[in-house]
Amino acid sequence: MKKLSYTFSDKTTRFYFDADFSFLEKLVNKDTCILITDENIFEAHKKKFDGWNAIVLNPGEEYKTQSTVDEVIEQLISFEADRKTFLVGVGGGVVTDLTGYIAAVYMRGLPFGFIPTSVLAMVDAAVGGKNGIDVGLYKNIVGTVRQPEFLLYDFSFLRSLPQSEWINGFAEIIKHGCIKDAKLFKLLESMKIKDFQKDLKSLGALIQKNVQIKASVVQEDEFEKGERRLLNFGHTLGHAIENIYELSHGQAISIGMTAASRISEQLNGFKESERVMSLLDRYGLPTRAEFDKKKAMEVLKMDKKKVSNAMNYVLLEKIGKGTVLEIPLQKLEELINQL
């Protein structure tokens, strides 16, 4: 097991890589801890949950809503949870988002930690302190920024992960290569998902590398005033179409990254869109899709990155170097209509 820690504005978060679920007993008091997970994780790993208080949710993005939050809070009340109760989200991005958000609002704040169980949650969703819920078509429009006490990485959870979820997670890994790490991008060009699935040592190193990229960015700009905006590469348009068409997060972000690369050609002189698209294709991610551009713009206009009549849009200068450009909404609409 390897340990890392990152200190944010009011919290030092510890990361335990290649750990075992059983190590959780050393991090929390079992009697005052409640695990939050979903049915898929619970059924696939029942033995791990023996002896723990657990709340089991319906799986899927469609349940990342206030009604689910209300249901969990009612169960916390039935458990007589108080301010010394420790919540641990065991699951993918939906579970960690919900757990972090509930921990922030129940009794005005409980301590919490995460055991991410998907590639996406391990490298992105569980890292950085953003926790939130969806309202209708609007992704993560309600939420908090609050850091967990720890993240525990037990790679055995990945054995039950469907192939579609491996692909989903690699969208965020490719994103990190695009905006911050040309060497990572080049490594991904030389590998395929099956290579990482066969070699847990390489997979562990890849996950740790991506955690370090994201955690370092968040450490510099926890509340997204500048550098952290880079992590939204592909997400502006991606989030707009994700819930409209019920796409997976990875699929939507991949289409969004392709669009952002094309826009980067026009506004930044970026010359490697084909290379980005080729890598996305290599990992089974879509790069082209027909979508209702007018409807997408309507949703996009409610994006959190909008400032007055402009959008802070993440573009590329070159592979490994992202930049944020404020694009007037009218100009952005023109650019999206040209895609």
C-alpha cells in the first residue's frame, strides 16, 4: 500500500493506493460509521459489507437527485446518525457525489471518506471535493466543495466493473493527458484498455498518476477561480448533451473533447485534433454524434462556467497544454453549429 496526502484550504486528504477494504476498520470507528453504496456494488461484493451499517441505493445517474438525498437522510435519522457519524461512499461517481453532498448538509456537516469502485471515480469523480446532484437536465447544478478525510483504493472492486465502465473512466484519463501531461497522452497511445486490465501494476501506476494530476490542480485552485477550470475540458458541451441523450459520462465528455479540439483549431491554432480523436477511438469512445444543437445550447447556457453573456471554455494550445478562453455565447453558438 502506498500513501499520499494533499492539503487543501481546510483539510488534508489522505490517499491509500492498492489497499484492502479491510483497512477501513483502521480509519473509522465501525460502530459510528455508515457506508453508502448502490445495489450493483453491494450484490457483487457482499462479503466486504458484512458487519457494517449500510445504506444501499438504486444505481444510475437518474438517481443522483434531491429525492435520493431525502431518502438517505430519512435512513440516517432512523440510524440515529449524529455529528460524530462518519459516512463512507463505496461506489462510482454517483455514489461519491451523493455521499459527499449528504455529508455536507446533514446536521450541517459530517466527516466522510470514499472508497471509489470505478475507474472514473478513482481518477476523477471522487477526487477534488466537488459533490453534487442533478436537477432535470442540468448536471451537478446543486452542490458543495468539501474535501473527504480519505480515499481508499481497493482495486479488487474493478473485477466486477463492466467493460463499458472501463471505457467510461478512460475518457477522464485521456482528458488529463490532453490538458496537462503530454507524456501520459503518449503512453496511452502505445497501450489499450486490455493492457491495463491484464497488468494491475501498470493500472495502479496509471490511476495514481491521474489522481496526482487532478489533486495538484485542485490544491492550487480549490474553488475554481483559474487553473481548476482546465479540468472541464470537454465537459461544457458534454454535460449539455449527457442527460438529454442519456449518454454515459465518458461518451458525452469524449464528444465534448472532440468539439473542444475542433474549436481550438479555429481559436487557438491547435493542429492535433485528429490525434485526440484517434486516441479516443482507440479506447472505444465516440468522437462524432448528431445532436440537437439548439437544445444543447439551451442547456449549456445554464452551465456553471457561464459568466454574464460569455462562457469560460477550455481549449487546447497543444497536447498537454490546456487554456481557458472566454467565448461570447453568440460566438459559441456559431462555433457549435459549424461542428
